[in-house]
Amino acid sequence: MICGICAVGHVYLLLAHKRLQEKMRQTADFLQHLHLFLKTRAVDSDNYSWLLRHSYEMQANMGELGIMGQFHAAYSRQVVQNWPIVINSFPAMRRSLSRDFGSEQEFDEYGALLQEAILLYIGPLEGEDRESRDRLRNPVIWFRYGIQWLLLSPFIVLRWLGLHRIPEQAALGANPVFRFLAASASVIAFLSSIVTIIVGWDRVAPLLQSLFRHFHP
């Protein structure tokens, strides 16, 4: 049972690590295309079209790191709250190239802002990658995540059946109450497994039967 739960947890962590690696690869590709666009400044190129097609996904992946709390546009007194950096920078850069006065300076400012935001986002990704590699080498964490996945599996099945009112797996896994329950269940399951191995199932089974009759007479 312990090995089975650890195997489930290891597969769960391995799939999560692969998703993280894919997200890091997408971010590196986006940054590479951005550098080419800042160098060529060609809004009628395939490179710029690629950036526009992937800008919304990049914005969603960055989350709060892709939102500027207060943004003051160049040559304007207007202050915008919670300004999405990625999806708004490209149209602003394209408009700056269509004007003569201050176009290069404004283009460079938006480009620097966009690059800094993506580099700030890459930092936490690299830290998460290191933590993910450490989790893949720790069998105790495999067991904990195996228990967590087993507890999540009924909710995952219900979402597959069309009950979208149930939160997604990531939201449930991040819930403090659920994480506490999963940690408690992991400790109980691990200790009960060790006790069963030490004293033998023949002695544990009558004890479990007596406890079950006590709570469910």
C-alpha cells in the first residue's frame, strides 16, 4: 500500500514537473521572439504575429507578476489601475511606431517594461523548478502527494462529468483546509501502515473491527 501510494504521488509530481518544464520552454521562446521584435521593430512580420498569438497565454501564465498596479502612459496624465503588461504593451508599441514624435523612446520604454516583467516571472519559475526536482527525489513527499491525489480524485471525476461548480484541481490543492486534511491523512495512513507492518495484520484487524463497531454499532 505504501509503495502504491508513493508511486501515485511520484507520477503526480512527475506530470507537474513536465508541465512546469513546458511553461519554462514557452517563456524562453516568447522572450527570444520578443528580443527579435525589439531588434527589427517590424510589426508586419511573422515574428510579431507569433507574439500576438501567444501574448494572452503568456499573460495568463504570469498571473500577478504580469499586472502593473499603477501604470502612467507616456505623454499622458492618465493613470491606469491593474494594467496587464503583456497584452497591452504590443498594441502600444505598434502605435508608437506609427508616430514620428518620441516614437523610438516610447517603443524602447514599453520594450524594457515588457522584458523586465518577463525576467521577473522567470525567477520564480526557476525557484519552482528547483523545488520540483527536490520533491521528485523525496519518497516521503511522494507519499504525501499520493494521498492528496487520492483525496482529490472524486472531485476530479465529478468535474469530468460536467459539474463545473467544483473548483479545479489546482484551486482545491492550494486550499489551506484541504492541505491540512491531506497532511493529516498522510500522517495517519503512514503510521497505520508502519503499525500494520510491525505487529502484523492479524493483530490490527480485530482492533479496527472493534473501533468500527464502537462508532457504528
